[in-house]
Amino acid sequence: MTEAHGQPLDQAFAAFLSFVGSRPLFFHNADFDEAFLKRASRKTGLKFKNLVCDSLFWSQDTWPALKNHKLSTLAAHVGGPAPGHRALTDARALLMVVLTAMALCAP
């Protein structure tokens, strides 16, 4: 999509890395998203070395009785916004799931 409708991959990935800096990145089912980042890293020669945190594992530990651990199921379970396969809506849903799981796991 970036090549057809945006910047070339090397420019887009460099901008992404600049934006995130050295911060940890949170994903739900991180293997899927991380594969794209690793592929972009290989293609551009730019290093991707951020810590990646996966809320899928947290959700499985926090709510083992749920029928599944899709982000939409988790968001509904914690009363968060429904994800829509777009960056901002999914980030908001993920944030609510992560914050709720952290609150439940805190001593």
C-alpha cells in the first residue's frame, strides 16, 4: 500500500523508526505485525530492534475462559472500543485491553 499510495518503503520505514524511537511496541498477535516490520528491515537495511510486547499472551493468561482471544472479543469483554482493522481504532482497543490486563495483574 505504501508503494502504491504513499512513500517508498525506505522512506516510510525510516519515518516509522524515527517516530517510535527506542520505545517498546505493543501488538495483539505480534508475530503477524512483527513479520512486516522484519521484512521492511531486511528490504531497506534499516535496523528494527524495538522490544515487541504481545497482548495475546497476556489475554490468554488473564482471561483463560474466554471463547477466543481475538482483539474484538477482548475489547468487548473489557468494555473498550471495537477495533476496525485501522491503526487508530485498533490501537485504542489494544490500549484498553492492555491497561485492563495490567490492572488485573497488579499486586
